[in-house]
Amino acid sequence: MDTNNTRAALLITLAMVCFTSNDAFVKLLGQYVTWQQALLLRSLAALVFLMLLSPVLGGLATPARLWRLAGRRRVRLRVAFEALGLSLWVLALVNMPLSGAIAINQLLPVFLMLGGVLAYGERPGPHRSLAALVSVLGVVMVVRPGGETLQVHALLAVVATACMAGRDVVTRGIAREMSPVHVALLSTVTIIGIAGLLVWWSGEWRPIGLSALGAAAGSGGALCLAFVLVIRGSQMGEVSFVAPFRYAALVWGMVLAWVVFGERADLWALGGAAVIIASGVYLMLRERRAVIRDAAAGTTLAQGASGGAMPPGPKLR
């Protein structure tokens, strides 16, 4: 199996755990403050953690460095997707069940597959396409049209998920020598500015207690780590290959929804989760078999070229 793809899959899996933990913290934060404040406080906490990581992972993030980074068109496009996606996601998340939001977010691999086709000319093939359609069916089973989670905020969550996919597709085209921490810092600074304007425009400010500060700190720390992991993972592996590993968020999200918020999944939700996970596992196993088969075929061809046994000719059907 491709080493880069394997490492990218591990990074994406860990990133999904961090992102889901961040979602839980944000939802907790939304119980104490407005969604605009939640977006602002989460982003301010993330900025603190990223500034601490910056000297270690990418060098000191000076204003001049960030300004030069902002001059890159792909970086600006990534920041735009990030800002719009996260703003809509926080608005949806604080107003709907966590389990429903996480289920909708499982549409991300489908959007990523489309992005890989449109941006990089990747060919997902019929099996990947079928797995994507099956995962959509699983999401519908969890959310259920007509259920309490399918409302305006659920539609906003879908749009936010599409923006997140656009962010990750654009990230793959960003040069690897660019520090992922600096890219994340630039996105976070932009979101802080947007969140500040949203708070000012809303004209509402709720007192911030210790519980809100603790939730913001937890959210910022989880988001900071997720930023770094997802940037490296997206740069390292094929977009359509690493997509199924994002399903780790579904399991972890349902666990957090039950433990933290008391959201009990019914049979439809559990069945939908099983369908989503099964489609991802099927795709991963098929990818592994395909890579092993291609490697074996390459070895046989190499032996034939060096004077060894020639590979058999094609069978007539």
C-alpha cells in the first residue's frame, strides 16, 4: 500500500476525532453564549494554541510571513472556504442535535470525491461512486426527512460541509513547504475578524463565565490539533483515497452525543451509522486488494523484463 496514503489516512482519522471533540465543546459553549460569541471565543482560543505551536512546527508567525502567505491565491481560496464553512457550521451546530450534525457532516467524503474529480481529474470508479451513494443513504437514515433535525439549520450544515470539502481540496494544491500552522493561523485570524463583526452586528453579548471559558479552551485546543493533522493529511494523500477515513467522526460523534448531551440513538440512527461505516470499510478493503494486485502485477512484469518468467498473455473471452 502507498506509504503516503497510509500515513494520510492515519492523520485524517486522528483529525476527525479532534474535530468531533471540538464540535462537542462548541455545542457546550453555545449553551452559555450566542453562536456569534461561540465562534469568536473558539477562534480566539485556537489562535492562542496556534501561536504556541508556531515556533516549534513552522517558525515564528510574524505579520510579514502571514502577509506573504495571504498573497498566494490558493491560500486565500482556502481561507475563504474555511471562514464561510466554519461560520455556518457553528450556527447550525448550536441549534441542532450533535448526532444529527455529525451525520450530515458524513457527506464530506461525497463532496471531496466530487472535488477530486473536478479539481484534479481523479477517477473514483464505479465502486467508489457506489460507496458514496450508499453513505448518502446512511446519512438520510440518521437524519430522516421530516425528523426534528431536518430543518433550516440542517441545510446550513450541508452547505458548511460542502465548504469544508472545498477547503480540503484546495489544501492539496498548497505547496508542502508552507507551514500548516501558518496556514491555520491565517484562517483563524480571518475568522476572528468575521466573528467580531457578527457579534457587533447582532448587538447581543452574554456574560462569559468559567464554564464558557473552559469550553472555549477545550474547543480551541482540539481545533488547533485538527487543523495541523488535516492539512498534512490532505497534502500527503489522494483526496478520494483518504475520504473514507473521515467516517471515524461518526462513531466518536455518536459516543459524545450520548455521553455529554444524552442524545440516545434509535434503531434508524444506528442502522444508518452501520450503513455509512460499512460503505467506508468496503471501500478501504477494496483499495487494499487493488494495491496488492497492482504490486504483484508490477513484480511479474519486472521479472519478465529482466529475463525471468514472462507474464501470461491476456485471456480471450
